[in-house]
Amino acid sequence: MKLMRHGPKGSEQPALVDADGQLRDLSGVLADITAATLSPHGLKRLHELDPSTLPLIETPGRLAPPWAGLGKFICIGLNYADHAAESGQPVPAEPVIFMKASSALIGCNDPVVLPKNSVKSDWEVELGVVIGSTARYVSEADALNHVAGYCVVNDLSEREYQLERGGTWDKGKGCDTFGPVGPWLVTKDEVRDPQNLSMWLEVNGKRFQNGNTKTMVFNVAHLVSYVSRFMTLNPGDLISTGTPPGVGMGQKPQLYLKPGDSIRLGIQGLGEQQQKVHAWNPELIDG
């Protein structure tokens, strides 16, 4: 099942994508797709629906983040050995955890707005893991039972803020609009193996990232289990699992985003995103 939300900010409507790729309106079934919807009980209720009985959506509006009420936006750093190498960093012995501000969250095709004075804003296609039931000190064997589904994430990063301004990575990761998510939340029953998904990213039509989740240093089950040792994972929390090589920082010479650039990215079975990059403009963030 592919769940999604569409419409203007503050007026999003729930929907699903049926087996034929048509959009079906869920607003007569539930008011919105929330963390409660992602619970085993909530997803079971939706799985029992016959999508053909739901109204068709001919012209969806803006594609919003696939669920409302994102809790924690957790990220894993350097989780692909070849990305660690291009970053000049050793492969970590344990997962690197950092947080992305929930205010960075946007829809998959919303404008990306560069922060003031940004000179090193970068791209990162990543597999997102959406939590469906509370996880606290869960075993690796049990970890995927706490997952509701998967999504595409663009973990945009301002490298100067992240690496050259002192302190943690968070200040370069949590800028407004630096967390496009979607287009869908694909429930885990549709993802046979989260460790064998091809992923890619293009800037201005040129392919820079071309990877596969099978080359992760720490797989999804390990990450869910590991993170749950340090914080309780709640329904609606998101873990972004790291990026393969090909980021702007790794180019020779280095290449960073500028106003007017177009980003396109996707993950096998999870859909595609497309963003236009803009100079600082708060109206594009709040509008």
C-alpha cells in the first residue's frame, strides 16, 4: 500500500495509490494520515479497504509529506563505506546518529530554499524508515516488526555549517526545506527486501548518485535496534539511513547547489522527488 497526502499546507488530504497507479481519496475514511494511522491496527484497517470503492482523484494538488505529525527526524551518517571515503572520514565502528530539525520537513516537490549566505549546500538521496509501533531496546531480530514502511528522503546539507562552524552536524542539516520526504509512504509488505533497493539522484539532469541499499554498512534492522537503545522510537518517527557516494562535496572539484538548480531523485518502488533550488526567500518556506 502506498499512502500519501496532497493539497496546500494546512489543508492536506489523505489518499492512497491503488494497484493500477491511480490515486484514491481516503478523506471519507479518515481525516488525515497520522502517527496513529501507521500503527499495526491503523494499517490493518486500511489494508481491509477495497481501493476500487474509493473516489478517484483526477488532479491531485501539491504532494505533501506522506503523514502528519512527524515526531523525531533521526539521521544516520556515513552509512555507506564509499561515501565515508569520499567525505574523508573513516567507516564508523558504530552508527553515527544525528537529528534533523522537524521544521526542515517539506513535501517531495516543494521548493528548496538555500539558507542565508549558503555556499556549500549539498544533496543526499536516502532510504527513510518510518516507525509504526513503539520501539525501546528492541532486538535486531524483532526490529522490522516496529516498521510501518519506507519512503524517499533528500537529506540536504549545508557543509560549511555542518563541518566548519564547530559543534554538531545538526546546524548544517536542519535548515528550513532541507528535508523533502515522499511522495509516498510505502508499507513494509510492499518492500520485500529493504537491503536491495536501487537509488539515484540527478542535478540539472546529470546523474551524480547511483547506489543500492545493499551496500549499507549497518542495515535497517540493525539501525532500528541500535537507535532504540538510545531513545524510544514512537509511531511517526523517521530514520533516514545514510547516502551512497556521489554528493557534491565528493566531486573534484567540489560542486554545490545554487539558485535555479533542479534536483531529481528516487528509490526503487518508493517513487521520485523533484525540487527546484531557490535563493533565501521566507515566502517560499511559509507559503
